[in-house]
Amino acid sequence: MRLHSIRLKMMLPIILLTVLVISIFVFMQVIIKIEDRAMEKQTKSYFEAIAVVLNADRDIYQARLAQAEMLSDYGDKQQQQKDFDENAQQVYDRFQSFRKYLVDEPELVAPFNNFDALYDDWLQSSKNVSSIYVASQFVNDRLTDIDKDFFTMRNLLDQAEAKLRVHASDWSEDNTDRQILKRYLDALAEVLNADRDLYQARLAQQKFVTGIGDAEKNLNDFQENALQANNRFQSYRTLMSPEPEFVSPYEQFDGLFSGWFKESSELMDSDEIKIAGSQKDVLSSTDEKFERIRDVLDKAGEAVKNQGRIKEQETAQEIQRYQQITIGIVAIGFLIAFLISYYIPKNITQNVNNISQRIREISEGDGDLTARINSNAKDELGDLAQEFDTFVGNLQTIMKTIQSKSSALGDSTHRLEAVANSVSNITQKLVESSDSIVSAASEMSMANAQMADVAANTSDESTSAAEHIDRGRDVVTSSHASIDSLVDNIDVTMTKAEELEKNSEAISSVLEVIRGIAEQTNLLALNAAIEAARAGEFGRGFAVVADEVRKLATQTGESTNQIEKMISQLTDSVSDAFTAIKLSKDNANSAVSNFDSVIQVFDALNSSLSSVRDLSEQTALATQEQSSVSNEINQNLISMKDQTDGVDRASKEIRQQFNDLNSVYIELNNQVSKFRV
């Protein structure tokens, strides 16, 4: 295929637009791969890392809850210890999974290398809390046993107070001895104060056991109030000794008090109390270590979230850069395609119109054979213009030759006229002078010979002109076939343009699929955000990531709309190119019609030259006949008198032949004079 071929020029916009479509498709694939890589990184690394951190945070809270339940009287202690151990181990295992998911990004894991040490400290401190629980359980069990004697004593005091109160009320209605009444009231006061002191001793004991306040003060308060309660009850006995029924039911009080006071003193002096007393400090230390681990987990989750946002921003910037490159390439490509689509058909149309104008000038009768197209085009139209210029040059040479021969024929005709006149004079003076007749006969023979030569040359030149006309007709016919081939190529180009338009529609359908994927991604991100909202605090990280995914899907949809707009512009450009190609096809068809007119002109010119050749042959034949007559006159000069009538008839025949030759000359001159050479 020629570099400057019209077919190649007409295909340039289509080739360029095809390259643009392929470039758009390649950039779309690159953008999709970038998004897939970012999504894969988010889902397989960041999402999973955040999930395990959140689950680790939940597990450590569950372990803390199980530990708190162990320190209370709620639930099964063995199950609570098992829950604590399982959740504590899950915290460690999940953080190791966090490190595994981020193994490709050690800079994210490095700030949390102290997790193992913090975890070991917290676990050891939690085990100390378990030991404290065992001691506390022992103390609680002892207190429960000791409190049995305490509540028995309390019941005895309540019974004594109630019985004495009822007796004093009944007695006061029937007796007026104030000393007895005063004794009853004092005894009742002692019982009530003993009850209060006993409660104060129990409260001091509870404070001592639980580590509330100063231990030594609580111990002194316990001993003081316990002994004071015992003394007050003994005072009650003394006051009520005159009435044994108010003393004898409470003989067991001394034994109960002695046992309760002894066991309480032993418990408050035991190692278990000391261990249980450190519960507050150990719990405070454990909670502090618990908060440190939680801080590590929070910071780890936040670091992954921030890294996810950074990666998302980098991905968005990379996608935006590719989109800008795509838009720039498409814009430049559209501009170049538009310029090529405009100027190439315009150039072809101008060349076709120029050739058509030159051919029209010849076909309409101006006949300017000196003008040339002189096209600088290097395509098929340039070749056609050069061949046409060559043809016109050859035709100009032929016309010059015909004109020169026509002039010679005119001169011969004039001489023939003179000869005819001479023959007429000789005929008239034949009798007067045989010498003049012989001389006239000789001149006539010479004129006949010259006229025969002229007629022969005219016939030869006519034959040569006919050959050149046939060559010119062949050139025009070849050009006609080239234009027909050009029309076929334009039809192929139009078909390719239609296929490109269909491919653009197919790309639009692919863009619809991409838009649908973006919408489904947006819906999935929305569903993930809804599920994260339902999860509350634990789903906050998922909500942020889901929102970023939704934004990325929205940007993908917007990019798809921009590319669809570009494809629409591409389709419009293809339609414009299709219209321009169709116009070129119409111009080519017009050129074919003009070539048909040129062929008709050549056919008419060939017919005229055939007529000239026939007339030249007739002239040669007449000249030969005239020569025969002249010879006969010379031979029969002696009998000239007898042949005078024959000479007269020959003279008339010569006159007639001259008239015919003159008519041929005039017709030939009229045909040739139409062309300007």
C-alpha cells in the first residue's frame, strides 16, 4: 500500500479513533486493576486486621468481666475461670493474627512490639487477683460461719429487749413503784446499747476484712465495741437478777460471745486477711495494666484505619492521574482526528473539482490544450492529474500537427484551384497553342503529384492522430477504472466507520456493566455501613471503611460517566467522518461522469479524423485519376482536336474534385480550430 494512498488517508481518522478506543479500554483495565488491588488490600489485610483487633478488644473485656464475676458471689466460679482463660488466650492469639495480616507493613506493627510484655504483666497480675479471690473466699466462708454466732446473739438481745418491753408496759399499768420501773428502763437501755455496740463491732470487723479505712483503728473499734456489748449485757443481767425469768433464757450468750470474739480475732489476725487486704492494690494494678493493653489495641486499630485512609487516598490520586492522562490523550486524539477528517476530504474534493473543471473546459468546447492541472498531490488523484496532463500534451501535439497539415492542405487546394483555372484556359486555348497545352499538362502532372503527396501525408497524420486519440481514450478509461476503485475503497471505509460506530456502542454497553458494578459496590458499602451501625462501638472501624469504599465506588461511577461522554463524542466524530467520506464518494461519482464525457469527446474526435482520412484517400484517388487523364492528354496531344471535348469534361471533373477537397479542408479546419494549442 502506498504511503500517500487515498485509501490510507481516508483510514487515518478511523485508525486514530481505534487507537483511542483501545487506549481508553487499556486505561480502564489499569484503573480497574488498581481498584481491585486496593480493595484486596483493604479486605484481606486492613479489614481483617481491624476485625481481629476489635475482637481482641472485646475478648479482653469479656475476660475482665469474668474476672469481676469471680470476685463477686455471682455465677459458677469454675466456668468464670474457664471463660477468663479462654478470652485471655484469644486476646493474645488475635493480636498475633493482627501481626500476620500486616506482615508486609512492619512499620505499622513496630509501635506495638511491647504488647507481649504488657500481656504477660496483665496475665500475671490477673493470676494474683485469682489468688486474692481464693483468700477472699476463705475469709467470706469464715465470716459466714462466725456470723451464725453473731446473729444468734442478736436474736437473744432482740428477745430480751422485746420481752422486757412488754413486761414493763404491763407492769406500769398495775404498779406505781418508780424504782422498779427505773430498773426496767435501765435494763432495756443496756440491752439496746449492747445490740448497737454489737453491730458497731461487726461493722468494724467488715471494714477490717474489706480493707476500708485504717486497719488498726478498725481492729480497736471491733475489740472495744465487742467487749462493750458484752459488758452491757452483763449489766442487764445484774439489773434483772431479782427476776430470774428475764435472765435464765440467755445463759448461752456468754458461750456464744466468747466463741464469736475468739474466732473473729483469729480471722482478723490470719494471713488470708492480709492477702485479701491487698485486693484493692492488686485490682488497681491489674486495671492499670488492663487499660494499657486496651490502649495498645485501640492505637493498633486506629493505626490500621489511618493507614487504610492513606492507601485509599493514594489509590484515588493514582486513579485520578490515570483519568487525567486518559482525558488528555482522548482530547488530543479527538482534535487530531477532527483535523484529519476535515482536511483530507477537503483536499481530495479540491483535487477532484480541479480535474473536473479542466475536463469540463475541454468537453464544453473551449479546447484550451495549453492549460495543465499541475497537481502536487502524491496520491491516486495526483497520478490521474499527471496522466491527464500527459494526455493533453499529446493531444496538443496532435492538434498542432493536424493544424499544420490542414494549412498545407489549404495551400494545395489553392494551387489546385490555380491548376484548374490553367486547365480551363488550356482547354480554351488548346487549339491556339499546343506548347501551352503541353506546359499546362506538365504543371498539372506536377500539381497532381504534389497533391497526391499531400493527400498521403494527410492520411498518415490522420492515422497517427487516431492512434493518439485511442491512447488518450485508454488513459481516460484507466482513470475511470481508478476512480471506480476509489469509490469501492470509499465504500469499504464507510463500512469500517459503521463497524467502529457499532464497536463504540459495544464499549458503551461495557461501561454500563462497569457502572452496574460500581452501583453494586456502593450498595454493598451501604449495607456494610448499616451492619457496622448495628454493631455500635465495635463496628465503628467497619463504618469508616465502608464509607470510604462507597466514596470510591461513587468516583468509579463518575469516571464511567466521563468515559461514556467521551465515547459519545467519539461516535459523533465517526458520524462526521462518515458524512465526509460519503461526500467524497459523490465527488468521485461526479468525476466518473465527467470521464464519460471525455470519452465521448474522444470518440467524436476519432470519428472526425476518420472522415479526414477517408477524404484524403478520396483526394489521392482523384489525383491518380487526374494524372491518368493528363498522361492520356500528353499521349494524345497529336489528336488534341479530337479529344477537346474529353479534356473539357476532365477539366470539369477536376473542378468538381477541387470543390470536394475544398469542402473537406474547410470541415477539417473548423474541427481543428476548436482547440487552442
